[in-house]
Amino acid sequence: MSRQYRNSLITVTLLASCWLPSPLMAQPALSQPQVTQMLSVLEGIFAEQQMVGMQGAIFDGQQVHSLSLGYADLEHEVAVTADTRFEVASINKVFTGLGLLMLEAAGKLDPDAPVQRYVPEFPTKPEGVVTSRQLAGAMAGIRHYQDERDEAFYARHYDSVIAALDVFKDDPLVAVPGTESYYSSYGFNLLAAVIERASGQPFTTTISELLLEPMDLQNTGFNDVRIPLPHRSRHYSFIDLHSREVLPTLQILPTRDHSYNMGGGNMYSTAEDLVSFGRQLLTPGLLPDDVVNEVLAPHTLPNGQPGEFSDGWVMFGQQASPRFLMAGGSYPGTLALLLVFPDINVVAAMVSNSWGPDGPDVMERLLMQWAFIPAGE
């Protein structure tokens, strides 16, 4: 598919948010040229990587600007719109982490209690005691993926977060709990089970009632590939699903069931919904102050140094100026990025249904460019 043809698919809308700013409000943190530059970065990656579909959204501190590119379904020429729903992979984790903090603030969950208080199905470990706080900070020693994810693995549907614990619950820990950062999607699946038991209702219901409904995130939810979903995008890749070799032609990817990963990577959303989520984290009074402070403060290691991961967010941006929280997600045919700049009230999000020839490596390029633009660089 030629770049010229791909460029012809681009449709762009710069959209003010549903509210109109008052003339008395402060100037936005980002100038119009900065917003244009951030959206142009997306257009450049989209065209260069011959991607199929993409959304972007930028909250400049005053209004939302959004971008829709290409197709949700290439074969049927269904264009991406602001309502197209994309899978967001590991961005799921920030919703799980925030759900934990909300239950803690309500007095329904003790994050320092052994997880067995809530989930006795998870065996005690000789390496040490696992707590929910450790899980949220990626310091519980729970392993990440190994070689279990074959086609049979993705064909199985798990009806509950408790049943999905069978994938990893009997495996040894990879580190003594609380001693080091170790990224783990399975750790967030265990955290989802804790949330389910502490709330007394299904994990997905809890997250919907605590976060998605109060925040009016109407295009965000949990994916069930067995059930039709309006505005769902298909998945495409220039990288082979198994060998990871770059292919000469675009492939349609098979549907995969991620129900094993309900706490760590099985949600869908839109760029505008993700930006709305980030904005509401920054809006005074919408969330309890102690919850917001917990989100912004990294978990710490025994030596007092900040951990790399905190409540689903990647925290290295805390050292930047302006500082930012980052949540990202990627698996074949899916890319998603969310940046929240708390000190300047700026939020940026991107979602896509395709891997170009560089696959997930383009995420680092996008991240670095987006992180520098708000600093005026």
C-alpha cells in the first residue's frame, strides 16, 4: 500500500471539547502551534508506518483537539471516527490501580494486608508475603509472560478474574516481595481479584461503577470478543504474529481473547475518553485528594528510591520538566499511549489498530517527541 494512497485516507478533525471556555479563563498551557506539532507527529508516524487506523487527542489546558486517521475496518472501508473503539492493552492497568486506591479511600480494602485475606485461592509463597500495595507498585515478585501464550491460550475464555489466576498462581515468585520493580501483567490480574473480593461484586462492575460511569467514559469498557461491540476496530500488522519478522504486505490479525488479563490489558477506549480520564485526574474535587496524591507519588523501594511503576503508571517522567505520568500499551495490532502532565494541566492520548514495519518501537519515538513539546522544545 503506497504512502500516497495511505495519505489519501487521512481525515482530520480539530474538535473543541463539549464545553466552551470562558473568556475569563487562563490561557491554555499549550499554544496552537504546539498542539499542531503534537498532532503532526501522529500524522507523520501514521503515514510513514503505513498504519491502518489511528486516533489522537490533546487537552491543551483549556480545550480538546482530536484527530482521526484511516480505517477502523480496511476491507469494508469503515473510517475511523472519534467514536471508534480501540483496544488499549496495558493502559487497562491505570484503571485497576485507581480502583484499588478508591476502595482503600472508602475503607473497603487494606493494601498492606496479605492478598490471601481477600483471595485465599492464591497460595502463600515461601519467598514472602504478597500485598496489594506491592502489586500496584509492580514489586510483588509476580512473574510476567513466559512461553505460555500460544493460539490455544488465546482461544480460551475466562469467565472470572478468579479463574484466570490458574495461569500463574502456582508459579514461584521471581523476587522477594517488596524488594525490586518487576513489571507483571499477571500481578495486576491478581490485583483485580483482590478488588473483586473487597468490593463484593465482579471486578468489571466495580471499575465501571467507581470510575467509568462517574467519569462519563461512554466509549470505554472491558472487551468480550464473543459479543458484538459497536464501533469496534479490527487489527492489522506488517509484523508476523509468531516470528516477529517484518512482512512485505499488511496482514489481518486473528481475534484473540484477552480475558485472562482482565486487570492488566483487556479494555477498549478512544483517544478522547482517555484524555477525559486524564483530565479528571487533574480536576480538583472530582477524586479524593489523597487518591490523587497517591497517583502522583511513586511507590518506593527499600533503599528509598522511587520505583519504576506505580498504580499502573510508568514513573520515569517524574524527573522531566514538565513532569508527566505515562501509561502505554502494545500487543500485535494494538498501540496506545496516555500522557498526563499534572503541573500544566495537559493530557495527550493516541490509540491505533495496527503495527507498521517498526511495530511497537514507534511508541518510544512518539513518547519522546510528545514529552518535549510541552516544554517548548
